[in-house]
Amino acid sequence: MATILKLYDSLPWAFRAGVPILLTVGTTTFCHHLFHFNFLEFLGCTYSIGLGFLLLYHFFLFIYRNWVGVALGHNTDLKKLGSWAVVTGCTAGIGEAYSHALAKRGLNLVLMSRSKEKLEKIEREIRELYQVQTKVIPVDFTEGMEIYNGIEEELKDLEIGTLINNVGMSYPFPEYFIDLPHGRKFYRDMLNCNMMSLTMMTAIVLPGMLQRKKGAVVNVGSLTSILDTPFMALYGASKAFVDKFTQDLALEHEEHGIIFQSLIPGYIVSNMSKVKKSNFFVPTPEAFVEKAIQAVGLQSRTAVWLPHQILHACIHIGQFFRRDGAAEVR
């Protein structure tokens, strides 16, 4: 079953769409010849069988991508993609957890963040614990395009197989868009940090990956990208960009050996979320990152943490059935 799911999941989207349609038509035709349905019974049977195949497929695929595929080693070994990994926003939370997890797997690290002091601290920790090579690049991602020429120069001679676009910023507190403190500077800073950073870092690293025909780009988004987020409008919109950008790049490069993964988690213990204690619904950054790395090559768009995945599914179901007040004709 796992091998069948893996082969099916690797097919182009047109074939993946065609297989369940053929199965449904074939099964329904067989039932029609067996039971001699009238027209309405035929339609009902077609709908029931199609829905049944769809639910079974997604159930088995969920089990495969989260547990069976990992156990069978069908996920991606990041070290085989290149000897270096780049982590932005690496000095706290998810970024720090990624730095330790990747170094533990034997990858050399380029560590990028704003504070030189914090970068040097995490660099010392990683070198002492894992005996890997490191390179630190202090950079403020709220600045504009002028910072990226220097970054490209620093990275040009490295075999970068993994890019973790984690750096980001949020609102200091929920507020009307027009009333945000330091309004236009805040708008610019958030757009540069949350959107321009991953766009330009991907543009810098992707050509080398395409040349070697292997690589992984992980973009850390948020569950707010699929939720209504009034009073955090710009943050939610910027994370929706992260998700859409990643999905479309994944389609562009699915035949080039490049893996793109969009992470859309809920709350995680971090300074940004302001949650200090973990529980079943709110994981530590370390636990979340371990699951996210295991999912590379198996899940291209995921909330990773099981309760977050369930919440993600519930949101989609709710959005399907809800009445959109903004679209109503009054």
C-alpha cells in the first residue's frame, strides 16, 4: 500500500486526477450492470463511490505521509542535497531549533540574523555540540534590496542544498491597519522581512540547486495565511504570500529535483507567539522542527503538528460551508 501511494503521489497532477475518476466510473458501471440501476440510483451510486474513494485516498495518504513514509525512509535526507544549509532568523524559536536539528544531521550552517552577538553565541554552541562548519552573516531583513548583493557574495562558493526561510515579524499587538504605530515604516519593515526576504533568498540560492538538480527550500508561514485575521491584516496577508509563493514554485520545479515545503503551523512556543509553555496543542520549536524535517519530501504543504493539521482540516471544512458575508448581495 505504501509503495502504491508513493508511486501515485509522484505522478503528474493530471494523472492523479484521472485515476480516481476512472476508478469511480469503472466501479459504478460494474454496479449498474450487476443491479440494473435507474438513472437516479446510478447518480447516487456514482456520488457515493466517488466520495468513498476520495475519503479513503486522503485517509491512507495522511497515514503514509505522517508515519508510514517516514518509517520506510521515503522522506528526504537533507544531507544528500548539499553540504551546507542556510537558516534565516536563526537565533530563537523555530530558526534556532532548525539550526540545531540540521547541524545534528551533519550539515554545515550559514546562520543569518540581525544580532551579531546572538549569532556568535549560537555559532559557538553548534560548533561545540556538533563539530560542523559554520558561517555567520549579520543582516537586518527589514532593510531593502541593498542587503542582498552582499549576501549573494557571501554564499556564492558554498554548496547549499537546504534553505530555511524562517525570518519574520508580527504585530506588537492587534490593531487597525491604519492605526499601527510608526505606520508606513512598519508596513515597509514587515513587507521586507516577511515577503522580500524569502523571495530574494530563494532567488540567490535556487540557481545553484537547479544546476545540481537537487535542493530543498522550506518557507515558514502561519495558519493565519488561511484564516481571517482582522487587526492583523498585513501579517496574515504576508503569510498568505509565503504559502502561495511556495506552492507555485513547487509546481514550477517538481520535475527539476527541487523540493519546496510550505509550513503553516498554529501556535508554537516562541517569542513571537508570546506562548511560554508547551502542551498537546502548542509544541516546542524543537518538537515541531523535528516533525517538519521528517516531512520533507512527503508533505509539500503542511501544518506538521497533528493538532494543527486537524485544525487546518476543520478550517477548510468550515470555509467550504460558511456563508461569506462579504460576497452576499444585500
